[in-house]
Amino acid sequence: MSQLPYRPKAGEIPTNPGVYRFRDAEGRVLYVGKAKNLRARLSNYFAPLYSLHERTRRMVTTATSVEWTVVPSDVDSLQLEYMWIKEFDPPFNVRYRDDKSYPFMAITLADEAPRVIVTRNAKIRGAKYFGPYPKVWAVHDTIDLMIKVFPIRTCSDASYKKAMQSGRPCFPGQIGRCGGPCSMKVTIAEHRAMVDDFVAFMSGGDQRFTKALTARMMEASAAMDYEAAARYRDKLQAIDAVLGKSALVLASDTDADLFGIAEDELAATVQHFVVRGGRVRGVRATTIEKEIDISGADLVDQVLQRTYGDAAAGDIPRQVLVPELPDDAEQLEAWLRERRGRPVSLQVAQRGPKSDLLKTATLNAQQALMLHKTRRTSDYVARSQALTDLQEALGLTEAPLRIECYDVSHLSGTNVVASMVVFEDGLPRKDQYRSFGVAETTDDTDSMYQVLTRRLAYLDRPEENEPETIGGAVLADAESPEATADGEVVTTRKRPRFAYRPQLLVVDGGQPQVAAAARALADAGHEEIALCGIAKRLEEVWLPGEDYPVILPRTSEALYLLQRLRDEAHRFAITHQRKRRKRDISSVLTEVPGLGDTRIKALLRHFGSVSALKNASPEEITALPGIGPTLAEAIHARLSR
């Protein structure tokens, strides 16, 4: 099928901004998108099918119709796209999986006497929220410190109502835990003023309160009212304790939201840092499942829409900092300004403290993504589902309980190495990982053929053979004595680990790598072992002799397992290659007279990489303490050969 039957004629699609929807035969909305120019955007989906991204191809071939709605401006298209995604939850749009529901501190401003509470309900009418906090105890600790400075109400609505009717303080008020009107110590108006101060402090106005309390403490001390001075001192200590829980990371007048994003082909994680008054007041982590290919800029667009689509005006800051600007950054700014009622700037932090904080958020996102993938792989139910899905997708007779994955790594065609990682029952067996050196090769496919030929040869070795080695590593277990029934001790051999037969071989790559691996299996006489390849760019799964790849759903546990295998093989190959490169350069440097191990380590540590050291001038090498001009010239000359 070269052309989709429901494709509209080019002249039928307007050039206005708007929002479009793809539907299937049952009328279900599959995908929602927006465009500044509907005709230009939709024409991309109706390009020749072979030129489309595999997952985009699956979406447009699943759909049976497309419709669009023209809107007056790009800002309107933002709002309409957000509303439709929320309403229809299309399966091909990115899907959000918040790691958990986070606890917030909330002040119920709509109440006659507002109270401060810990809640996970983000929709209390008229409430002012602070957070989210990572743990519930962190919110309670902050509240305990805050009510020492601003003693506002903490009791329940029932306790408050009973106390106000009876004229007797509520129980928390009797023990000094509630400072509302129900404690019979303040009026409703006085309590409201304390609530306003509480909110102002938590919103970032901490300097004003610190200065005011310090001045009152000094005045009381000068008047020799030491009891009052001690109370002010205790309040200052409570404020310092609250501020100590969130260090000043930006200028004290900075209100901003920072979004650190880490992604791969299947998923993305977002770390949202809420900065108010220069301090990180809350952190939220979100995981996103990607069903079709989406650029980093488009991902930022979707994240901002979801974050601020239903946000109150007071929750939108003056600055929003992101890793990269989406194409419709101006329209997003206008949309945020409209929702906030005041100007909002959308920026990429490129230098200074904001850039450093954005890097921290991004690092947290990278760790969250790694943890998300690890948890999915290690979860028993997910592992079982992954192995079952793999069996069905690849047409195997049994679930692949032992899987070996291979990756080839090189540096501009030199220093070629390969890795073999082993997963059993969906979990890594690091004690059975192996690395290979490839002395001579023509390309990656030849390297893959060589490595698999060497590995498969061990499947046919007799078990009584002496331990084999490859690259100096022992590839068999040592002998172990066992006692017979009559007490005689005999020496037997365990089965060599390298002789274990895998049910599935996975190679990093597409058709060429799979073809090379299939040739190695055929030449070794082990065509009974299943084989597939996973191509990184599109996460396609290739089978031997097939013209088209197997496309697994992006939320498939099987695809996550294959991706983890491929990533682990790549990591192991890179690690081995770096060790070899470091060993090679170290052996070269030892030939320089006067250069010992200590100075070699200092050189590599100072320049950070072998390439940087090779490109350094004698003058730059001389800058390192302990290395004079003559020695620097000798090092430069040796590395320049």
C-alpha cells in the first residue's frame, strides 16, 4: 500500500493554524497534534510509507480517517490540543506515568480560620499549596517548625467547630499545637494575619521575617526583657531550620520552574524543580512512555502543556527554564502569560547558577530513567511478561530463559572490541559476561561474525576439556571434589559456563549485523538457536532473512528487555575498550625516560582523556606540576609518532 485511502486532497487542507485528530475504524481518537500550518504538517504523515518512521507508519495505517479544526491563533491551538489529549487520551500520544502521588503542604484559605495540613489531594478548593515534598515526614517536620514562628490552626474542622461552639479550646490548642481562634488566644482577624505571614514566608519572603524578628530580639534584649528576647530567638532558630532544609540556590528574588529531561527511544523522565525565593521548594518526577517518535523540543512542549494546563495562576512562575526551546516557544509564552495574568519568560539556561541547577535536574532525570528501566526489568511479573511477549513476537517454541547479547565497539576503526552479556530469566548474570578483542577485521559485520564463531565453538567442546581462555580470561569453572556414596573422594568438573546453550542471541544492529550472525550460526551448525537484532535509531527488531522488522509496542515489556540487553552490552563493550585504550597509552608513556606511574596517572587525570593529551602542546604539558620543558617535549614527541 503506497498511499493511504483516506488521504485528503492537498487543496482540501487549509494552511491556517489548527489541531488535527487521527481516528480508527471504530472512531477512537488515535493521535492529536497541533500545527501552525495544517497543510504542511499533515502532508508529512502522507509521505510514502517506506519513508515514515516505523511507529508513525503504524499509526497512519491503523487510522482510517483524519480531521482538523481551524483556530484563530497558535495560542488557541495549544489550548485545544491540551483539552483534546486530556479528553480522548490517545494511545499514540506520549503517556505520563507519575512515579507516585506526592505529599503537599496545603493552607485552606477558603476556610473562616485557615489551617495547615498534609495532603495528597491537589484539588482542595481555595487551598494554597507548597511542594511537592519527597516524603510525608518532610512536610510534617516543616509544619512543626513553621507553627513555632506562625502559630496557625492545625486542628480538624470538627474540633474547630466544637471549640467555637463550646468556648473551650480544641485539644491541639490545649497542648500548644494549634494557634487558631479555637485556642481562645487570638481573634479570627489576628489569625488571618498570621496565615498571610505564613503564606508569604513559604512563598519566598523569608528575608523580611528574619530581619523583623532579629530587630525585635535586639530591642527586647536592650530593654532587658529576656523572656521576649528568648521567644524571638527560638523563632529565628525555627526559621533557620526551615531555610536549612532548602538551601539558597539562586538569587533570593528568583521564582522559577526548571525541567530536567532525560530520554531514550522508548521513554523519558522529567524532574521538575520548583524554585521560589531562590530556594527549591518542591520536586516532582514524571515518567513518560513514548509511542511514536517525538523530538526533544516537542517533548518539552508536551511537558509544559501538561504541567500548566490546569495550574492556578499563582502556581505559574515568572521564569520557566527548559533544556531546549520548542518551535512554538513564543506561543507557549503567550499561553502561559494569559494563564498567569503577568509576563512569563521561557528560556534555556546556558550559563551561571541557573544552568548548574538545570544540570542537576537533568542528572536526576537521567538517574530516574535508569531506575525506571531497571525496575521494569527486575520486576518478576514484568520479566515473565517480557519473556512471554518475546516468545510470541519472535515465534519461538519456548520462552528464552537464557539470552546472550553482543555489541561491537571501536575507535575510528581501531581498537576493535566486542562484548557478550548474559541475561537469565530476564536478569543480568554479570559473572558470565565476556569481552573479546578483534585483532583484524574489515567492518562491524565481519567483527560480529568472528566473535560469534569463536563463542559458538565452545558449545561443542567436551565437558572434560581443560579450562579454556579467551583474552586471558578463564572460561570454565575450576575442578571441585565430590564424595561418593562409599566415602571415596573423586574430582569432577562442573559444566563450563561458556558451554551453556542460549535460547536466543541478540545483536546490536539491523539487517547487516543479523545476516552476519546468522551466517556464524549456520557455519557453526547451531541454527536451532534463535536470533534477532535490535536497531537503536528506531528500536526495530530484525529477524534473519526478513525484509521488514518486527515492531513491538513501545510500552511492551519485551522491548524494554531487549533495550536493556542492548544497552548493557554497549556499556560493557565501551568499558572494556576504555580500559584497553588507557592501558595502551600508559604502555606508550612508560617508554619516555623520567616518566613513572605517578606522573602518567597525573597526566591522564589532568587532561581528562587520551585524545586531549595527544593534542596538547609542550607548553600545555609543562603546566602540570613536576613536568619540565625537556620532559614535556619528550612526551609530545613520543605521542606524535
